[in-house]
Amino acid sequence: MVKNILVSQQLPKVMTPYSELSEKFGVKFDFVPFFKIEPLSSREFRSQKVNILDYSAIVFSARSTIDAFFHLCEDLRIKIPETMKYFCTTEAVAMYLQKHIVYRKRKIFFGDGSAASVIDLVGTKHKDEKFLITTSDSTNNDVTRAFENSGLNYCSAMFVKSVSLDIKDTDVAKYDMIVMYNPADVKSLFENYPDFSRKDVKFVSYGKSIARAMNEAGLDIEIAAPTTEAPSVAKAIELYLSKNGK
């Protein structure tokens, strides 16, 4: 029976889907982030031996890496040329560039969120660029794999890292279901609870990278999302509770 559900994220701005589930099934949701994202220091970045100015195009998939990239360039006194091209996985990520550069004066391209859409943006017109793919230590590597499979000239470098938060005050023993989104969630769980071995808890995964991390850690996934039937975690939980009761 599922009564208490722990979601490894900040309290969402829109609670409606979860409020409706609470009312319909009598379940209680708690939202507790398991980790935070921090930019690499200039020393940490230099250890990767990557020269940013060797590249003519930068690939971004998250706002956090955009902030880290430009702050790092400032720390290292690197002046990015106006000829630099920016390829972003989504329009939202591309628009965030306005925080650091004059958007209308730069060559900026954005996809639909998929790695394939970024490759489509490159096409034949930009295939001779040298690409620097910005990543984190828990980034989904779909973009990197897509560039590798396409035979493009690229290098990936880490700009941000995940740091586990202290969640020892959270009594994980009381939860019947735990929802995870990022491989860093798994890392944090075991750093906070090294002896965690509950087999009765029902785990929910959202995305391929977290599913891989959970499988490698020996966590049995009860619900995997997104799917065609359940594009969101809330919908996936609703379908599960409808079929399996509370």
C-alpha cells in the first residue's frame, strides 16, 4: 500500500497534479532535493586540459552550464569572439543566453530537446565547425553520443558538478515510494544512507540516465517514465495507483 511518496526535487510551482492525486488516492507527497549543481572552479576546469578558444561552436543543454561557462571565461580572462556559434537543445536554453550575450548579434540555434534535433541543426552547413559540448558529471550523454555517431569534430568538457545535499533529517524509512530524476539522486541516497537496502520501497524513475543509474545501484524500478501513456511522473503514479490501489 502506497501512502507516503518522496520526490527528489524542489517543491514544484504548480502543485495541481500532485494535489489531485492526494485527494483521489489519499497519498502524501514530500519534496526534498537530493543534490545541488555547482560550477567547476577554474582549477578543476583546467585539469581537463580543454582550450575553449580552440572551438568555433559551443553546445548547451542546460542553463546551469551556460552560467558556469561564461563565469569561467571571465575568471580565466577568455574573450569569446563574436563569431562563436551556439547550439542549444531547446529554445528555453537558447533564450537564457541573453543573460550573458547580445542575443540578436550572435549565431544561435536551438532544437526541440532531442539530441537528433541538434544534429539536424548542424546539418551540412555547420559540419566543419569544431564543437565543444558542455556537460555536467550527471549529464545525459545522448548529445555526445549523437555527435560521435555523426562523425562530427567535437570535444566534451564538464562545467558543472552535482554535490550531494545532507538529507539525513529525512526519514526515508517512512516512504513507500521514492521518485528519482537524476543519477546524482542515487549517489546522494547512498552517501546519506550507506546501508540503504530496502526492498519494499517502490522506486519511480524519470528518464533513461536515471534508470541506468538505478539499475546499476541495484534499485528495482517499479514505475518508469516517461512513456506514451504516462508522459509525466504524476500521470505515471496515477496509472499505477489506479491499477494497484493505494
